Amino acid sequence: MDKGYSDFQTVLNNTGRPMVFSCSWPVYQIYAGIQPNFSKVMEHCNMWRNFDDVQDSWASVESIIDYYGDNQDHIAQFAGPGHWNDPDMLIIGNFGLSYDQAKTQFAIWSIMAAPLLMSVDLRTIRPEFKAILQNRKIISVDQDPLGIQGRRIYKHKGIEIWSKPITPTQDLHYSYAIAFVNRRTDGTPSDIAVTLKELGLVSTHGYRVQVSIV
């Protein structure tokens, strides 16, 4: 498998055409009980799958979110410009996600600097779901030029916080896109208290805050 993917990259490059090489290399190795060499994967692939195929359901999206949060210390470091972890396609606008669940998938995929590949019939998509996919602020987070994959930095009783370093930077300090995600299903308001330091906001120059209700 290692040789097959690297050889295929050579064949693609020899065509002289610009292409994105999407690999299932790591996930097939994981299924076979083999530890992927992500340094080698990122050398040959532009994007790669690590986990199960997404299905048109919130349970499927949640399982992917959990996988990337639980394994971020191992896989996030290999993402960057030209080589990305791929949590699979956006299923926004189909039948399995509510409006709020669709917004959550789009926000977390963008925090993870994931390829934003749509799996939906654009001829029949409802306007509110189309608006999610066209949210320029969220897209700009995903496509920030630093290309750093965000991480889950807080998880407690169904509440999660995800954070992604972005531009502009100053004196080695990043700006951040921060997503507060309520995955509880009881329908009641939730209180959460965190410090700026816990969010990684430690620059003595201060920060300008923009709040978006996704």
C-alpha cells in the first residue's frame, strides 16, 4: 500500500496537470491494524481519510467529530498548506441534519481546516442550508493562510470549545477562531466559564473580538 500510493503520486505529477490527490491510505491501514506513517502520507497526498465514511445522519457526524477530537494530538500536526486531514464531505442540505446540526458541521470542519467538499444536490438545496455553505466568515477560517488545524480545547458535560490559530499574528502571538459547541440534547441553557488564558488568548497587546452566531 505504501508503494502504491507513492507510485500513483508520481504518475499524477508526470501528467503535468494540477490535481488534488485524495488518499484513503491511512484509514485502510488503520482498519488493517497498521499504524500509518503520516509523515510519508503528507509527503505524497494532498488530503487523506483517517476514519469512517460520513453518512447522512447526525450520529455519523458526531462520531467523526469525536474521532478527530480524541486523536488530535497524533494527527493534527500533519495538516498544513497542501496536505490536509479529511474528515469526509459536508452533508449540509440533505435529509439527515437539522439546521443547527448543519451549522455545527460547517463550523467544526472549518476549525479543523478540513477540505470543504459538498455532498448535496445544489439544484434543490433549501435557501437556509445554501446560506450556511456560503458563509464567507466561516470559509475564511477554514482557508486561513496559516493552514493550522484547530483543536478541541475543552470538553465537559456536552459542551465543547474548539480553537484554531489564524492570521493576523503579532510578536509570535496568533489570532484565534474559537467555536463554542453545545452538543447537549436536553434543550436547557448551559452556563460555561473559562478564562482567556484557557482559550490561548495571552498576548499583552490585547485582542479585538468579533462574535458570529453560526
